Amino acid sequence: MALEDAFRHITDPEERAALISVARLEVARRRRRSETEAEQLKRCPRCAKEKPRSAFGASVTRYDGLQGWCRECRSRRHPKNQRV
């Protein structure tokens, strides 16, 4: 879901634009994480393994800025998206 979709219920265009701007800044802040944070682990609920944050794709809509499933599990779930 794009940020615009997340705020579509707000009818005032200026207020919507301001909230989208703040949300984009927050997403960018989360992406600029420290090197120690990059080494932290995240648990993939699909395979139940602790993996480095680099094993997860980016997601604008999630609280931590990362996909829920690791890349390996997502590629098994969606084989049509695998690179040849």
C-alpha cells in the first residue's frame, strides 16, 4: 500500500500532503539506521529463523521498514517473481 492510499480518508488536501510528507520523512529516517542496527536480527514467521535484517526486503508500509517474510521465503511463495 502506498502512502497516498494510507491517507486517502483525509479529505483536506493540505492536511493529507502534510501527513504524507511526515510519513515519508519517518520512512527515510528508519532506512538510515546505524551500522549496529543493520546487524540486528529479525525473525521470519514463515521459516521461524532469526536472520539479519539484510535478508528482508524493504517495505514502506511496515513499522520497521522491512517485509514480514525473508527474501528466501518470499521467493518460495512467489516463484513467478524469481530472476532467471
